[in-house]
Amino acid sequence: MRASRTIAAALAVIFIAGILSATAYAAPRPQAKPQEAKPQAKPSSMPKEIAALIQEGLATRQGRQDIPFSFFKQLVLPAQGQNLFPVFYFKARNGDLGYAPSPAGTGEMATSLNAYFQFFQEGEGGVFSSRVAGRAVADLKTDANGYAADGEDWYSFGLAMPAGKYTLAMVLATPDMKKLSVAYSDVDLPGPEAYATALWSTDPVVVTAMDQVEPDQRPTIHRACFTWGAIKVVPSVRAEVAPGENIEVFFFVLGGAYKDPAAERPVNDFEVNFEVQFDDGKPAIKWAPQPFEAYFINQPLPLVQTLQKQDEKGTVLSQEKKPLEIGKYKLAITVTDRVSGKKVETKTGFSVR
């Protein structure tokens, strides 16, 4: 792991300090009425040529690509109130984004783009209505060592939104606006009904590093990471782990019951089982169940197998510990709410290589 501390330890500090102002999420108490979800940003004007560009490809989700880029993955994380925080991943070539040596002389390659976003909802007759629109910060940097113009990297963009089905239109433009590109991504953000009577889990994220940062309310495009409130997360986009290293994952579980809803700081009572499986579903590694008192689940897991030799009577003659071999696996996770008895299962694939 490149992180100097585990995600769990850092998050504990952040939650105690109470600085997750932008995207802190408090699970509603069982007796509370659902809050009305509202966008955190209001629709805003944008240049006419950008608005026209978005409209041209909206119906088909295909548009002009002077600066080729494309979305390839998304995450959905909790946010304030009943909102959720979708994170969109997209990829682009370095040379297409206009990287050049930083004028600050830092030894970095840097570029600044004009970036615009607009969320739409499709109504009857295929009519799209704009819900939120604006401009995103896109001041990007990367180390000059190993930089290649034909190399490709990934980027992220996230914004807290109410529940609903949306189409995101993202525009990248050169500062002189001579090159314009637009890409689209559909996302479905579940409402409170998704976890009113059942547990609901976000997708597990395999993480390589995490840092505490100053919260930034501005919509921002990030290179090779994403932010959630005061947390900068560097995920392993390919979900790859080196032989002998731990795999560290985090995810959220919504819909859990509190042990004591009347407590000043009510807590959950989750039991989480982690299991590495081969492609055929057979177990490769099992760990003892882990307790969690919050809807945020984070666990570093040692990828070490315990191999036993037994005689014909089942008596253990010897055992050996060895790192998980190179290959493709699945991490199966079962979360049980020990208060309500509800369960949820989720899986994520990963590779040791």
C-alpha cells in the first residue's frame, strides 16, 4: 500500500473532526420522515456553442470529439441528506489534452482545459430537461518523469445529486475554444426506497492510497483519483494487487438499523464476511467475520492462504502459509445487520499480478 495509514484510521480522524462538510452522509433514523432531496447546484448558463454542442449529440449519446475522451466506469457514493454522489471515470490520451512543461518550473507536465457539465432527465416523448449545469475546474498536472504524449490516463468527475435517472454531458475544450469534445454517461441514482426495507451496498472499491485534503465545493476534474468530501482516494482502476500485498476495499451500506436510535450518537451493528473466490466460486481465502458500527466499511485483507495437509482421518499433519498466486479472483462480501437481520451480498473482481 502506498498510503501512510489505512483508510479506516484516516476516516476516523476526519469524522471526529467533522470536516466532511461537502459529502457527509447520516443514515436516516428509522422513525424519521424522508427528506426532500434537492440539487446542491442550480442550473447555470454556459456559452451558446457549448449548449448547442451538447444538444447535438444528446439523443444518441454521441457527439463531436476534437479531444477524444470516453467514460468507462462510475461509482455511486452517499452524500448529504438523501442525495447521492456519482463519480464518473473517463479516459483520454495525454497529448490530446495538451500537456506541456509547467511554467512554474516544478518538473511537472500541466494543462488547463475549459470543462462544462450538464445533467439531464428524460421525460415523456424523449424530451430532455436540464437539471444542473455549470463549469468544472480542469487544472491538471502529472510528473514529467515517464510522461508520454501517446500515453493514456483516467480522470474523474463527481457531483452530489438527488435520486433519479440522469444523463451527464461533459464537454472538454481548449482555452481558445477551437477544439471541442462532448461525451455522455447515463446514471441511475436510487432513492430511499432502495434501502427502506433492505440493505443496499455501493460497489466495493479497491484502493491503493488515500489522503485527507481540504474540502473543495467546486466541481472539479481530477487525474487518477477522486475526492469525497475531505478525502482523496486513489483507487486501483484495474483492481490489481501485487503478489504478497494486502487488498484494501471500502464501500457503504445503507438501510441499516441503529442499535439504540435514541442514543446521542447512534451506531449500527454490522457483521461483514469477506471471502476470496476462484473463478468457479470455490473459496480460496476466508477470514473471520468482522464487526462494524458505521455504514462505512473499510478493511485491509492479507492475501495469504493457509494450506493444510491431513491424514485419512482428517487430522492436520502440517500447515503452510503462502501468498495468493498470480491470477484472477473475486472478493465476495456478505453484510448482515445484527439488529434487523437483513443481509446484502456484493462481489468485485480483482487480479494478483
